[in-house]
Amino acid sequence: MKLRILSIFGFLAVFAVLLIATMPAKQVIYRINFPSDMGLYEVSGTIWEGRAASALVHNQILNNVTWDLSFWRLLTGQAHLTINTNKRNPVGLNGTVTLGLVSRQLEIYDLAIRLPAEVIFAQIPLPVPVIGKGTVTIDIGSGSFDLTQPIPICLDLDAQGAWNNAGVLASNGMVNLDQFDATVKCTNEQYRVVVNEPNGLGLSFVATGNNPQNLSVNGKFKLPASLPEDMQRVGEFLGQPDATGYTNFTW
């Protein structure tokens, strides 16, 4: 009798695992009440290995999204997710994240983020409005964030950033500025973003703070004489150059 009961429970356990493992992703995804600026569309595959023709993330469209979710890591209370998108599109997300379902701690590994420059500039409180072109890439080697607070707390971060094919709009059209490179780190819950020359604005700065959308910036720039007159006037608005030709600024 006991052997029969164990066999029945064993069969039910195997059946439940197979049912979960083969559950169509759309049966779950389409029942999730996403925020208005997020969503997954034309979903196929399973929850563990799925695909969406497109995804909306904070009003940005990602195309050809695939994911792998570890079933066994989920049993230990961790959502371990590998995400891949079309690398040829201007908006992309490729890498691995692990979220502690109880601890609410997010771990990031080899995550590459790609966004149009105009999206970045629209969210940064710059002293003067900027309309930019090109692509901003952020390559995160590793990162750790505490999500228990309204604003995530950065525990550790090691990343590189680049503004590729950079350009800004001036009165006579788009001005090409080549490329800007940055290092992005976080220690003691404080971000530190460093940009150094060479670049098309003779720009270098250090930005620090615990909120990536409200950093304190200290730097300097030396605009090339070849830049349009209206860009030179913007430089004068930010300050006067010193004896070396550099204009120091803070905000």
C-alpha cells in the first residue's frame, strides 16, 4: 500500500514538473498586469525558454527578445535570467541578471545596454538642452543592487560606457564629435562616472552621487575653434576659459 502511494505521489510530482516545464509562456505573460510603459508582445516558447517579437521597457522598443530562466535556481529563491536581443538594433539588452526573491538583491553579469543618445539626454538634467545623435553603450562587467528602497542602492558596480558616433544639433545642422568614453563604478553606495579626453569637446569630468539621475559634476572643457559659433556661445554661457584655455564647470 505504501509503495503504491509513493508511486502515485512520484507520478504526480513528475507530471507537475513536466507541466510547468512545458507551460506556454504566453499563458503566463498575457495574465501579467504590466505597467503602461512595459510589456511583451507576440510571445512564444515556454516560461523557461521563451521569445517575444518585441518588448516595451520604459517606452523603449526591444526587438527579437529571447530569455532563459533557470528552473533549479528558482527553487532556491533566485530568478536567474539570461536575456538576448537583436544586437543590430539601436536599443538592446544582452546579459544575465539574478534577482533574490526574498533578499530583493539584484546581481548583474556581463550585461550590455544599448540606447540612442537622445533617450539618455532626455533624462539627464543638463544645464543647457542638448539634442544628440549616436548610440550610448554601457557594458556592465558586474554589479549588485539593493532593491528594497524606492531608489535602488548600488552596492557594487564595474562598467564601461561609450557614446559612439557622437553628435549634437547646432544651428547649421548636426555636428560630429566622434566618440566619448567613460568608466562607471560604485563603492560605498556612491556612483562615480569619469570621462577623460580625447573627445570632440575637449571634455573631462567626474560625476558622483547615490542617485544616477542627480549626480554632482565637476569638470572642464576646451571647445575646438572649428565648432559652430552657437556652440561657442553655449561654452561662454557656462563660464570663461582660464589661462590654459579650459573652462571649469560644476553642476
